[in-house]
Amino acid sequence: MVGPPTTWRGQKKSSKSRARAMAERAAKGRFTAFSLSETSGILMAIKTKQIQGRIAMKRILLAGAALLAAGLFSGGTNAAGTIKIGVVLPYSGQFADAAKQVDEGIKLYMKQHGDTVAGKKIEIIRKDVGGIAPPVAKRLAEELVVRDKVDILAGWLLTPNTIAGCGVSAEAKKVLVIMNAATSIIVDKSPYCTRASFTLSSVTTTLGRWAAKSGGIKKAYTMTSDYAPGHDAEQGFINGFKAGGGEIVGSVRMAVANPDFSAYVQRAKDLNPEAIFVFIPGGAQPAALGKALAERGISTKKTKVMGTQELTDDSALKTMGDTALGIITASPYDHNLKTKVNQAFVAAYKKAFGGANPNFFSAGGYDGMTLIYEGLKKTKGDADAEKLIGAMKGAKWTSPRGPMTIDPRTRDAIENFYIQRVEKVGGKLVNVEFDKVEAVKDPVHEKMMMKK
């Protein structure tokens, strides 16, 4: 056992004398170094054997840490015949319905294309993160890598969880495929992270620019929920609208959990804008907004109301009723898109899942699996992160959403966005496409690229 350091005695000596004496003793081999006590701050000399013992202990600890890291994040893959994909989604809690739809997209793709690609058997291992819980998401991702030995991480509905997952992706060198989370910066958190869904800034910037350039709108007011996605949506619309020559006459950020929009709508009405851009969470809030618009006398025939796909998805239209007529949205996907690929996708989805229509969550899961399969085809079944992410860069395919490309510079999707209006068709409220903006790149990354 190594004894305690020897404290220098003779406190009455001058500091120079003490230092000289210690140096002489060190030269004779009795001491080899000096140190300040962590508790008292007194200068102490440390014996040769003590230093050797400490160095040995440090080497043992470093070696142990290296072995631990190698065990946790080894770059090895599974048996030659299997590729494991760990899917992290909130299968329970308030986001369970969205997770279910992403998962149904995954299941449908594998049902149509089989569970084998490039001669490798695909095995899905699902983990329930329960909600917005980054520490849990990180732990689950680590468990998938360490215990389950997955080759690929996928799913990822919510931005905070995805950022945590990307940390594991970078450390473990595992490709991570985002199937929904829409904050632009996520893919920058790991060189092995890519996105098969869309970014919120792409949606809202596209809508803002379209409104000013093609929609004939010159003055707009913005109403957005006061949380990170709402801020992104607000800034994206403002940037796009101003770039198109429009003027923002006012903005308000609304409490996320406030279902009464009356005061906010009245504030917008008082300014008499040509258009109002709205971003709110789905669920019960679209109906509450529709009620407030009707009560405050705002008609979409006079004042254009615009938003993202959450504002007028199927569940929202059921609760909003005819107050939704005329609302304009930008969306990467709607089940009403009139393409052969989408119509076949919708028919297959309905057959597989009890007649329900797919939405953008479902399309994200479906396209995420498309990207994984296409990447593995190029690598001939090799899931090595460097090889697989390299194969995914520049990948192209025809999706139910339209033509898709993974930008090789940013690893984000390049895709179409559809401008839709709520109309009544055959007695039902539906989103009807009347314009589209093609091959949209994420504007946040485009701006970053311009600065380089």
C-alpha cells in the first residue's frame, strides 16, 4: 500500500531555502516531484515509489476505460446473415399514435419488399422511449448497441430524443436514420446521421415564399406556439415571406397548452392582415382554433389562413368541420396526392391497417426503410457506418411523396412540398393540391453552405 506524501518540514526556513533543500534531496533520489496538497495547499514532496505507484494505477484505469469503451461501442457487426435495426419511438404516452403510424410505415415496407436485402436477414428490435425523454433515449440507444448488437438505429420521432440518439450514433459509429424529427440541426450531431423525412424550416420557408410570390399576399401576421418547433416555424415563414417580397405586420407566440385562441385571433383581426400564418400542435388545438376564427368573424374567403400539415390532417378536419374550408397548407405528403405510387401505397396501407389512411408519419417510416434497403443494396449488405452512410448520400428513389434525394452534402432530404387547400369533395373535407414547389433543400443548411 502506498503511504501518504511526506510534508516538507522546517516551516521557519525561507521559501528559497526550502525549495533549494528539496531540490537537493530530489537530486539524491529521495524525492522526485513536488505537489500542492488538495486540502491544505502546503507544498509537499512525493517519494519515488509513490509516483511509480500512481503512474501504475493511472495506467490500469486508462486501460480499463479503453476496454470498457471497446466493449460498449465496438465496431463489429452481427453474424454474416443478419442485420439488426433498433427502432426507438414513443410507443406509449401522448405521442403513441404518431409512433404507431411511423411503425406502420416500417411494417408495410417490409411486408411489400420482404425481410431480406442483399442476402441479409433484417431483424427489427423496438424500444419504447415513452415521450420526450433524452436520457431515456440515450440509454435505449446504448442498450441497442451494447446488448442487442444492432447495426443501424432508426425511428426517432422527437427532436430532443433524436439529438441524444445521435450522440450514441457518433460514439458507436452506427448509422442513424431519422424518420420524423424535423429540426434542421439534428443531422449535424453525428456524421452517421441522415434524415428520410423533412425539416420544419423547409415546410414553412417554402410556404412563406410561395405566399408572397405566387399567392398574391403582401402582408401577413404570424401566430405560433411558444416552444422550439413553433419558433422554427415562425422564423422559417418570416424568412420565406420576406424573401418573396412580403411584409410581416405582426407576430404573437401563444402558450403551448392554451386551447383558447380568442384573444390571439382578435389581436390578428385588429391589424386586418391579408393572411394569417398559424403553427400549433395537432390533437385538440386545431378545433379550438377553428372555433375562435368563427367566433371572431374571420373568414378564409377574406383573410387567408395558412399553416403546416398538422393544422388540416384527417383528425383535425373531423373536429374543425366547415370552419376548415379554405385553409391553405404546405406539406411533404398527403394521402390525396394523385400519383400512381401514392395511390398504390394508400391502397396497401388501408388493406394492412384496417382502412386507415396513411399520413406524413407513415410516409416517414416507409421512406426511412426505403433508404436503409437502398443503402444496403449498394454496400452489398455491409452495415459498416462509413460505407453505409457513404452509400446513402445521394440516394434517389420514387416515394409516395414524390421524387426523393438525400443531399450528399447535408444528409438531409431534397423533396417536393405541396400547396393544398381544404375543400369539400363528395361531401367530405379533404386537402386538395393546387400547386407544388419541387426539389426543396433544407434552407438552414443551404444558408450554412453559403457561408462556407
